[in-house]
Amino acid sequence: CALPISPTWRYLTWKRCLPPAIIEAASAAGVLREGPAGSAWFAHFNGAGSVVHVDIRGPTYKGSLTGGAKSLFRLPANNTPLPRLIVAEAAIDALSVAALESLRADTFYAASGGGMGPRTIAALEALLTAMATLPGALFCSATDANGPGDRFADRHQALAEKFRVPFARLRPPVEGGDWNDVDP
């Protein structure tokens, strides 16, 4: 987990402005680990709870481990159905929305890792299937405020309609920006 004196902690708190409580929650959930050179490793899990992909962000690096298959980064990492799902493009953006909302207990904060491949869609469909029966269910697309983000949001909306789950678009207030750019 990220420790308050580590280069990863400094990167996430100083450069990415994530509050300590969010970093601690992600670390405790097992979805955030420290990597080399101040990098943060964000785990994608499959339905069985196994890590299937890792996104990496750091002061000088943006990428992922090779050999994985993107699914969804999500906090919390469990499979207990929750009525609200927020999907961002990057894990740091999902954690930024969680910080802005004070980490709501009724919400999955998820990230697709910037893609919508078959395993990501399958993971979203599994969550939406479970959510569809819950009172007050809501799928929120929190993608970037740009053309690609709008296209991801359109795909999210189509999935919400397919599963008859109400949908909302949460768009960062600055054109071209993402949720990590938003001041709390």
C-alpha cells in the first residue's frame, strides 16, 4: 500500500491532489499498490476477484503491465451489488470523483483504463445486470470533457439503456479536462 512518506504517496497527494483518505481506502481495498519510481499501480479485477490487468501512472510514466486483459478498476473491489456506478476513463479520475463525493458508500467508482474492449464491456454488463434490480439504480459516465470522452459516454448510455438502468453524464466543467483537474 502507499505509505505517507513514499514517492508514490507524494505523487498521488502532491501532484495528483488526491486526499489521503481516498488513497488509504484504495490501498485498503487492494486496488492500489506502490510501484517503482513513485508509480501507482491500479488493479483491474475479473468477476472471480483475480487481478487481470494493472494500469500504471507515475511522475514520468503512463502505461500498463504487459500480458493483462483490461476489465475494470473499481472501488470497492467487491462484487456486492451497489445501486450507483460511476465510470471514468482513468483510475485517478475515478478516485478524483470519489474524493469530490466523499467516497459514497452506495457507489462503485470504476475506470475502464481508457478502453472499451470485450472484457470491459462484460464487466460493465455484469454490474448493470445486478444494478437493474436495485431501487434507485443509476449509471453515471464520468469520462473526460472532450470528443473521445463524449464517445465513451455515448457507449455507456447505450449499455444503460440495454439494461434499463437510468443514466447520467457527469462531464468535467472545463472543456478538454478530466476529473483530476477539478478543484474540490
